[in-house]
Amino acid sequence: AIKTILSMKAKEGRITVIDKLVVDKDKPLTKQIYDVIIGFIKDELDKRKVPKKKVGRYLVVLADDDKYLKLAMRNIPWLYYVSWDRLSARELLYADRIFMEKDAVLRINEKYGKE
């Protein structure tokens, strides 16, 4: 199911691969992640004329469990995160857009690519 949903979302152009999400621990964490994600979806929001507080449901698939990234993302109500090895079909299906770290894509491909 995961492989099928990922293929469907990719065909629809709803997956964005990010090299690596990194936060500077000396600056406000949530603002950093918010700015990065809004930077990716700004044009989409402008076209739909949607307020930034009601953007939809966005999922970030992480390659590793990073404590600071999780702290930064948990305060953004429309942004969900999951480690690549805990990814479920339900999370993928309900996500309006998916952001995946490059290493997470490689690991998912290793796990599901041969099936």
C-alpha cells in the first residue's frame, strides 16, 4: 500500500524531496521550519488564496530521529512528521503534500523498491 500511495502522490506532483532539514539550535526552532516549509508551498498557497494558518495537512518524512527537528515541528498544527521506518499508508494517504529527506527516500526505496 505504501508503495502504491507514494507512486500516486509522485505522479500528482505532491512529493518534494529535501536534501536535509537542519535547525540552528541557537535560534527559534519552529520559525526556522515554518519558513522552510512555507518557502516550498508559497506559490501553491497564493494560487489557492489560502491563509497560511489553513494550508492543509503536510507530512515530513525524516531520515533520522532528530530531537530538535521534532521540537520545531510539533508547534505547527498543519505539519506532521514521521521517521521513514514508522511511515504508514494512512499518513501518506491523508497528506496533502509530502516532504521527504533525501536519505529517507533512499531508505524507503531500499525497503519497498524490490517488491
